[in-house]
Amino acid sequence: MRVAIAGLGLIGGSFAKAIKARTDHYVSGYDTDRAVAERALDDGAVDSCGAEFFSLCDMALVALYPSESADFILKTAPTMKRGAIIVDLCGVKRYLFSRLDGHISTSGVVFIGGHPMAGREASGYGASQDSLFHGASMILTPPHGTPEDKLLAAQSFFLSLGFSNITLTTPERHDEMIAFTSQLAHVVSSAYALCPLSENFNGFSAGSFGDMTRVAKLNEHMWAELFLLNSDMLTVQIDALMDNLEKYRSYIASRDCATLTKMLMDGRLAKERLEKRERAQ
């Protein structure tokens, strides 16, 4: 296929590299920073660079911030050939669907929402890797009425890049689960890193401090947009966490050993169930 990628940061750059490493597809890349696109060209991650290639491609991947993704798709879809597949790769889905509703189907382009469950603490093209998606899950949120052959083609394409499985879901379910599994974790990590004693952790951690603060090293502009576009779902998860933290605080402050031990046991058993489920997959 001829594949075009908009945005050559961590995700878009990694897709370009994975496609070139694992397939024979022709890849064209576009980035608003021309130097980034030229670096990808020099690296062999793309075969050409420029926005004009989107009118010729069979599949387009849009790896931009949510608002930029919507703007780019609305502008580009009418110029693409009929039957081409366009997949956004950003971390919220209801927003994209609300922006694109009624605008894409008339162009003859097949839009499918997408979200790769992979990332790194670093951002930008320099952090991109052709192995980033190895063993990862790819979430797809196909609109109602998506042609089956196009959905199957998209699934086959992503599996060819190293993803281990495809998760099909709705935009609403996606945003609810991502609020819990991803966004909440980044909020907690950032909040923990901001605690006063964090500056003095050297020599006092066996690794748990590093584990808890790992994803605090984030792209604040992108994550702020993701949090706000999913604020209703995310605040529900923050409230649930705060409720559990308040319980822990109460049991510890009152020295209620029995109840505290029971809650810690419940947490351990919950983690063990998660690990058992992961091994079964």
C-alpha cells in the first residue's frame, strides 16, 4: 500500500519506522516541522515527505493532537481518493467523532478511530522506535456501518506492524477505560512527583518511587488537552481513587489495623486477579 503519516513524533515516527522495517509499503511523512520530516527521510523512515501525498495514499495515519487531528482530517479527507482508509491515533475518541460526524462519509473516505497502547517517557521523533508496538494492543473504534473489508484490512495492517491484538470498541467505552488505565495513572504519577519529599528520594528508594513517577515525565501540552477533552470520564476516576485514599488515610490515622489489613489484602487480591487475567491472554 501507499501509506501517509501526518505527525512524525514518537507515535507517527514509530509507525513510519515499523512500516519500513516490517512491510514493503511505500511511506510518505508530513510534519509541520520540516526539519523533522527531512530527518525521517534521511533515516529511511519515510520514502518521501509532504502533505500532497495524502491525495494518493491507500491509508492515512494521523498522529497529531486531538484538535489538530480533527482539523487535519476535515481538511484532507475531501482530497483523498474514494475508498482510502484514514485512522487517527490520538488518545480520545468521542471528541474526534463529534467533530467529524457527518463530514467524512460524504467524501468517500473510510474513517476508523485508532489508539495504539504503546508509548515512552520521551517524546518527539528522536524517541521513536520501529519496535515500539511489538506485543502491544491496538484499539480501533470503527463507526457504525464501516465496510467489513476495510476494517479487516486495517486490522491486518496493524497486526503486521507487531501489535499482538486488536481491541474493537466504541468511542464512549474507549474514553471511559482510557480515563482509568492511562489518564488517571499520569495524573497520579505527576501528583506524586510534586510531593515535597520527592527532591530527597536518593538513597531511600528500592525502585517503587521510580515506578510511581515514571510517567510523570510527559508532554504536558498533549496530556493537558487529553485530560480536558475527557474531563467527565477522568474526574469520575479521580473521585474513585480519592475515595480509596481517604479510606486508607482514615484507617491509618485511627490506627485501625484490622480494617487496614483487610483493605491491603483486597488490593493484593485484586492485583493477583489482574496478573492471572494477563497471563491467560
